[in-house]
Amino acid sequence: MRLSQYFLPLLKETPSEAQIASHRLMLRAGMIRQTAAGIYTWLPLGFRVLQKVEQIVREEQDAAGALELLMPTLQPAELWRESGRYEDYGEEMLRLKDRHEREMLYGPTNEELITEIFRQAVRSYRDLPKNLYHIQWKFRDEVRPRFGVMRGREFLMKDNYSFDVDKAASLVSYFRMFKAYMKTFKRMGLTPIPVRAATGPIGGDLSHEFHVQADTGESQLYFDSEIETLDENKLDPASPTVQDELLKWYAATDEKHDPAAFARVPEARRREARGIEVGQLFYFGTKYSAPMKATVAGPKGDTVAVEMGSYGIGVSRLVGAIIEAFHDEVGIIWPESVAPFRVGLVNLRPGDKECAEAGEQLYQRLMKAGIDTLYDEREESPGAKFAAMDLIGLPWQVVVGPRGLKQGVVEIKERKTGAKQELSPDAAVARLVGLR
Ligand SMILES: Nc1ncnc2c1ncn2[C@@H]1O[C@H](COP(=O)(O)OP(=O)(O)OP(=O)(O)O)[C@@H](O)[C@H]1O
Ligand SMILES: [Mg+2]
């Protein structure tokens, strides 16, 4: 992408409404703009990151055997009356009427709708297990939307729902998602902290939240530092002892915190930290299937309400959480897996014939090698160009300038470490291709 043709409205000033780094940086780097309180437009650069995050989530859901579908944002109120949540959900739910005076709502979550879809289609335990997911915008009329996309009113969530014949099978589905979540967040460069959590309006008796540590996080966590090195590959979701294995390491949100149990963790390993909740798992049995009559013929010819769980990931919140985890005083530092472009190619003197030719050639070669490159060929001061590149945080910068070219070299800079290296254009391309 040529920067002169791109849409990247950078801000020089720090926007006064932004209280935390990720919000400030997303506005300054031209990733988002606020449309209304807690409602954002994703500009091209931000949208690329959102799509990368979404794709990692999708790949790990698919790998775990979940099936993607797409439910609408608007739902009929009747479904929520069946579960009893229409009244319970309160002010957070955006309710509206269509032209026929039918009561509708903008979905804050989808347990009712998926249960309706399931009960229409599945009749026998032989068709179980099933695990269905979608990645769709949600609306929750939060009292205090803040921190940009971190706590929006409209936000993108991956939510899935598992259906099993009995509790034991449902817990296998639950821990399969546990594993998938660990993998998902690790692929984004994060160190997820899974903690025991309260269930809130979703209900049920088993729940874990996944957190990213950050001083600006809204949750209080208490955990054994050993949980940070948890290797999900060693967890067998089908093992009847998987729940106990996880209980070996203390990890809880403040609602579930048990000071006496925490005190038994060796002192050097006790951690109290703030966390950003990026995902949550719920096992809630028949909370929705019983009132909504989502039943199947069981193995003994009996009729059983299916056992369910639901699992959410805050896709749009993750973009903010990743920035909270990876930035410095001058800008964002994207992990490669979610970077909007891998390389920022800076031409210091686009008006100069040699620089223009060398820059263009490098750009063509990088693109041909399949490396997403943002080429800054604008007439701007070198200082402004470097500042822009550091701000938007692409993992690699390649700088083409008249002085280097005289010696037959360009400069490669790694954003994360600041380490610079001078290489011939050939070697620079080979290096960036090799790093992938
Ligand atoms: N207002 C919001 N803005 C952005 N992401 C959100 C918001 N609310 C929830 N999420 C994301 O969706 C995921 C699944 O939704 P869940 O129902 O667990 O949210 P929640 O527990 O109500 O979130 P929170 O406690 O942060 O309000 C959360 O883990 C979070 O990452
Ligand atoms: Mg939650």
C-alpha cells in the first residue's frame, strides 16, 4: 500500500478524552474514530488489525471443532421472554420496536437465539455433541463506556455455544474451549491468565475468565505465578481430572477470591494484578435448554434437556488489550501475527531519482514476496516519517535514503528492539522474507 493513496489520519496532539495508552494510540495512529459514545468507526489501519485478530480467533475455533454460522444482530423479544432474561437483563439491553410494533432487541449475547436454532433442528443424542459459533457485533448499553474499544457499547464478540447429552460430555466441550482460548491468545503474543470467575447474568456454576495483565485493567486478579506458564498442550479436555489439575494453581477474580486459599500459595509466587478480561467460558447446564425445551431423545429412550456452555472472546477489546501489552512512549509495537502491515518502507527523498527508483523496486519486491508493506513515498520531513512509523508500530522499518544508497545499502530497523542494520537491498529483502 502506498501511503500517499492510503487513508491514515494521524493525530499530532494527544486527544484529551483518552485516559489510557491504547485509546490514545488508536486515535493518534488513525485506527478508530468515535461515532457516538462507546460506538466506533474502524478506519482502514484499525480494521486490518481487527480482521487479523478475528482470523486467529476463527482458525482456533475451527481447529477445536466449532462450526461457524452467522446470527443477526437483531432478535425478537419473545425468545428472551422464554428464558426469563428479557426483564432480568435491565437497562443494558437496547430495546426497539419495528413498524408493526413488534418488540425487538439488539443482541447483547445469543444464548436464547442459538437455543432456538438448535431445538428446531436436533432431535437425538446421536447428533451430539455440537458446537456453533459466530463473530458478530453486540450491543450493551454500558453505563460508563470508556477506554475506547475496551469498553464500548457496540463491540465485536466471538461467541460459541456447546450442546451435549450430559454433564460429563459438556465439561469436555468446556475444556476443549479452554485449550483453544489459551492457543488463541498466545498466537497474538499475549500471556493469558485463566482465572476462576463468577458467572453473572449468563448463569451457571463453572466459569473461567482469561485476562491480559495491565495496570489499566478493570479487574482485580489474584494468582499463583505458575499459572502464567501453563502449557495447554498438556491439558486433556477428556480427562475426568482436568478441573482438579487446573485447581492446583490458585487463580481467581475478586468475586471468587478466597484469601485463606491464596495464603497457602508460596509467598514468592503470589501475584495481585490488574487484568483486562479478553474472554470467558461458562458451563450452565440446562439453564436455557430446560425453560426453552431444547430436548433430545436420550440413549435410553428418555427425553433429556441438553447440557450447554457458552464461550465469548472480545475481538474488538483485544485490539486495545494487545496495545496495552505492547507499546512504548512513542507508539504501538505490534506482534507480527496481528500487525496491520509487516513492513513500513520509508523513502527519505522520494523526489530524488535514485531514491525513487530504489524505493519503488524494494516495494515491488517485498509485495511480490508476499510481505504486506506500507510504502511512505510522501513529500514529508524525515522526522515526521520516522515518528509516523514508530507511532503505527509496524514490526519492521526499511529506510531508503541518498546517503545509504551511495554505499549501496538501506537500513532495517526492528520496531520492538530499535536494533538497526545496514544491508544491501537484496540482503534486506532476503532477510525480511527469511524472518517470516
Ligand atoms: N462493553 C464491552 N466492550 C468490549 N468488549 C466487551 C464488552 N463487554 C464484554 N466484552 C468482551 O466480550 C467477552 C465476553 O462477554 P462477557 O459476557 O463475558 O462480558 P462481561 O463479563 O460482561 O465483560 P465485562 O465484565 O468486561 O463487562 C468479554 O470477555 C469481553 O472480552
Ligand atoms: Mg465476562
